[in-house]
Amino acid sequence: MKSIFVITKNIKRFQTAFQRINHKSHGIERVCLTVGEVGLGKTVAGLYYGVRDGAAMITVWPGMTQHWLLRSVARELGIDEPAWRTERLIEQIVHVLMQDRRTLIFDEIDHFFRNNDAKRVDALDSIRKLHDFCNIPVILIGEERVDKKIERVPRLNDRIIEVVRFERYKENDVKDIIDQLSDYRFEADAIEKITKTSDGRIRPIMRLIHRAENTARIHQLKTISAKDF
């Protein structure tokens, strides 16, 4: 299996949205919300484009407060000694962002909605303020229906200009993934097996392709069918 980043239909949509929020227009918001079930590659997409474009990616944890979130942002921005006072911490972050204009990516934002209302609003509003004041792109990543939950925070919800929905992969998508990753020929029944067994999720798709290729290598096969793995 080739060691490459696979461009799937979900990745293409994410890539397009990433480009759209990195615009130069003043007064136009730059927030993208990425939603979808577990195992469809949302976090991997954020990591890939984050590294490629120098974004700072922050993982949201259960019970995360505004101060905890801001300290995590500061560390990802390379601030060696984040301040303990929230006011000073914000000043440090703003100073860096005003110089670098880096994209901020927040993964697993669902955890904000498991906090009490005051903690959630404070943390999410700090993201909005950084976006507004520093004029930077922001990507929010969460599971299915987080787009409905974020409506409870209208000041942030109003800044969202792009919504990317990661969907499960169908047989034609799996064939495209195999074509990018493998030098082996997969029969139609093998593609069907991978699609059904994986339930259309990218991680098990990758594992099944890897297993099929290992079997083909051991038995010196050039074509892989469903019975082979």
C-alpha cells in the first residue's frame, strides 16, 4: 500500500472549504464547520491541511474551560510560557496571531456541549473573539449533529460560512481509494466486501486494503477477489 495522503470525496470538500475561508476580503467571516460520524477522516483532514499550511490544531477535552482552551491555543502557537492570568494570556495569543495570521483548528468540539452552559459559552466565545479581532480562519470539527448544537451559540454560529459534511464511502468511493493506494487489481466482489465490512468508514477501509495486499503478497497474486482475504 502506497504511503500517500488519499484524496477522497470528503477530503475534496474539506479542501475547497479550507481555500474559501482563507480569503483576503475584509468584513467577511472565515469560519468552517466540519461535521460527520466517527471514523470518516475528519481529524486526519484537519491534521494534514493544518501541517501543510502551518495551522494550529487544538483538541478539545471533556470539561475544557475557557482558560484551559486558551492555554492550549498558546502552546500550539509556540508560546513557551503561557500566562496564568486570562487577560494576559489573550494578549499573548493575539500578539502572535496578528503577526502570523495562522488558521486555528478545533477538533472534537462536541465536548463543549457536555459542559454546563456558562463554561461552553465562555470557551466558544473566546474562539469567536480571536476570529473577529485577529481576522483569522477558524475550522471547527465535530461529530454528527454538532451543527444543530452550535446554534445555541448564535454569535459563533453566525460566523460560519462553510459547512463540510463527511459522509460514509460507497463502492465507487472505495474503488477510487484503492486505485490511489494499491498496485494490485481488486475484483468487484473484493471492493464490495471492503465497502460492506468497513461500513463505509475510512479506517477499516484502509485496514482491509492492507490485509488484502498482504495476502496477495504472500500468495503471489496479481488480482485480489473477495475469497482471498
